[in-house]
Amino acid sequence: MIKNTIIVYIVLSLEFYKEGNSMGKKGMEQNEVRKYLLIIGTFLIFMIGCLLFFLSWLQKDVEINSQKNVATNVERQSYHLNSIIDIQFSYLSGMATYVGERENIFSGENKRLIQSIVKEQDLDLLALIDADGNACYSNGAKKLVKTRKYFKEAMEGKRVMSSPVESMVDGKTKVILAVPIYKEGEVIGVLGASYNVGALNQMLFNDIYDGVGFSMIIDSSGRIISCDSGKAYRNINISDNVYDFYVTNKEVSKKDMAETKRNIKNQKAGILVLKEGKKVRYLAYDTLGINDWMLCYVVPQSKAQEDYQFVQDRQVILVFVIGGGMIAFLLIILYRESQKQKYMKELASIDGLTQLYNKVGTENLVTEWLDSKESKSGGVLLMLDVDHFKQINDNFGHAVGDRVLYKVGHLLKSSFRENDIIGRVGGDEFLIFMKGVTSEEFVTHRMESLIQYFHELPVAEIKDHRLTCSIGVAFMPKDGITFNSLYRNADEALYRTKRNNRDGFSIYHKV
């Protein structure tokens, strides 16, 4: 395309030169025309060179950003699946508590319970297992499972998700979720639930990239635990090893695959570029936090870059606009300058440590929303402090304190919706504004989950120190309709939480 454009410019220059000769005959000096053509030609060559560089840089930027978007989607998928499994564990633990209150694990009441639960939940089987490994399944089958690893670990008081095992009941390959059954503080048995491995992928979002692409769950050896079914373009089968498959098909070099192996072994997220002829695909992977499993997602590069298609569509227009003259050139400069100013303005509203909005940016965004028509749908303002943060700085140093704030910022971004406003408005003080939320029950559940996530937030430098947080909640319009009133009331609710020994939350109008 660029070569053809250059030819067009040369033809136009020759025509302009002929016109210049004609004008020269009418009185214009020929050398003046040549000088004019030289200036125009130099300008065009300079602009074409700049354009070539610009398009090359732009294409590289598109590739980098599209890869980042794919990686972000996989990270969210991983967090989503982990959250669902945590919910399942919590559900099973609640059932196990109920089962443990009966005199006999295999009582008729307990058997009826697991039979009714299987009908209501997305489970293949539920099993009651006593301390000797005798298992009674929801379908009436009975087996001995005392040699199973998941049973032994659950009897030690652990929540366990097993590697895929072949069921002794129906012969299918499944993963087992197992939780201990306690009675008077002692483990007396295990409650187990089995999933078909294919159900793991069904828990994932299926609407990213319009369903184009597929996901896999693999272990550190490259073995596929689970993958999408019915994907004709997938090529890879569940019996294949991911590492060997793509190297054998020459879609990736051994060197690049070796680096991916190291990342997966170290439970580190990354992205791999697969090339099959002219087809390019991205394979993004991220840790699941379950065993040594990783979530992989494969999507065509063309689909990942679809949002940037407008760049290629406008290349021809850009070339002819630049060739149009100095006016177009100046307009582009002004446009680029305005974009730069917009970027600098956005950058000024971002907190450098957490990459959340800073105090000014947060207040401006919330105020802007409160003044808009959307505010009729209501909202909720959350004030959050990291408990005893000063002690962390004093005992572990400010570098570790900064690390804690960074992890908290990452946790908040992953725990709330994209359209929610999340900011760091002080040293260890964070603000979250949830748009369109008015349900106290929903907010209460979200706060309880968030507090639990704080307890489980891993910070290697303070692994023996459990993080907690205090939260104050103010609803709009119930507790205020302006930023200042909501901020003041949420802050009052926050201090009520702190007076109540922290590690919890308070709602302003219930204080």
C-alpha cells in the first residue's frame, strides 16, 4: 500500500513539475519552480518516512496491548474459577458441619441429604466417608477409598481438590472436592463431591472474544486436565501434552516453549505466540492456585486485535491526508497533542504505587457520576483501611508496607466490577464506589467476601502476619447525595468498625 502511495506522489510531482514549466512560460522562473518542487518533495519524503515509522510503531503497540488484554482476560477467568471452587468448598464445609452433628455419619438423614443435594447442584456424586475409608455415595454405591490421597489429606483436616482420578463407581474421570467432617473438634470422616473434569471448563466465561478461542486446564508437566469440548478448530486433544504438541507441530520454537515450561513450573503467568503458516494465535496462561494447575486460553491474534482493526482500516486515509498538505499535517499534530494532554491528565489522576485512582481522581469521578442522570440508580461508597498498617511499616519496613498496599490495590481491582470506581485516597485508606447498587444484602455479602480475601491475601514478606481491614459503608441517596456527605458518613461508619475491634464493616444508617 505504501509503495503504491509513493508512486502516486511521484506521478503527482511530475504533473506538478509540468504545470510549473507551463507557469514558467507565463513568467515564473524555472529555478523557482524547481526549488518549490524540492521543498514539496522533501516534505513528502519526510512525511512518508515518518508515516512508515508511525505505522510500524503503531502495529507493535497494537500487538503489545492485545496480548495484555488476552492475559488480563485469562487472569480474570482464573480468579473467577477459583472463586467458584472456594464457594463450593464453603458449601461442602457447611454440609459437613451438619453431617457431623448426627450420631452416625451413615444415618438415614445424612444419606437423604446428599441425595437431595446432588439433584439441586452441578455435582456428579456426593459421598459420606467414615474414618476407615468406607464410602457411601449418593447413588447408593459403597466403596473403600482409604488409599485415595484426597481422603488421607482430608482426614488431616485439609480442604482438598484432587488430581483427575478414575471413579470406582461409574468409571468416569473426575476431580474430587473433599472436606473433613468434625465432631467435637476431631475429624471423624470426609464429605466428598465429584465433578466430571469437563465441568471445570464449563465454569468459565464463554463470551470473551465472542466465543472464539478455547480454554484448557493443565498441570506443570503439560498434561491436560480439562479442555473445551466441541471445538472443531481446537486441534489439540485431551490426550496430548501441551508442550510436546505445539513444538511437534512447529507452532513454537523449543526455546520459547522451554521458557514457558519454566514459567508454569514456577506458577508464573505469561503468554506464548503460536504460528502456523500465516495464522498467529496467542496462548495465555495463568495460575489457578489449585494444586499445580494452570489455566490456558488460546485465541487467534486477528480476534484479539479486532478492537484495533480501525487502525488498519484508516491507514490509506492517513496516507492521503498527509499527502494533502501542511493543513492536514498541522491537524494531526494538534490531534496528537490533544491526545497527549488527555493522557497526561489521566496519568495525573493515577496513584503510582497501586495504579488505582488517586484522591483527586477518585473524587472527580465520583462527583461526575453523582451529577449525572445515572445517579438515579443509586450507589454505595465504601471506605476501607488496612488494620494496623503502621505496625507493618514499623516492624517490616516501608518497602514491605508498599508491597502490602500494592497487593491490596490488586485485590480490590479483581474483586469489583470494571465500572466501579476504586481509588487510594490516603496512606492505607482506599475508597470504592459501586454504581447502581442499592441492596444491603448484596453489599453485606460482598464485604464478607472481601474481608475473607484479606485474610487469605498472600504477602511473602509477612507470611506469619494475617492482614485484616476495616470498612465503612454509606448508601446513596439514603446516606447522602454528594461526595462530601457520603465520604463523611462512610468515614464515620469506618471509625465505628475500628471502635468495634476492626476486621469488619459497618453501615452508616445502622450505626
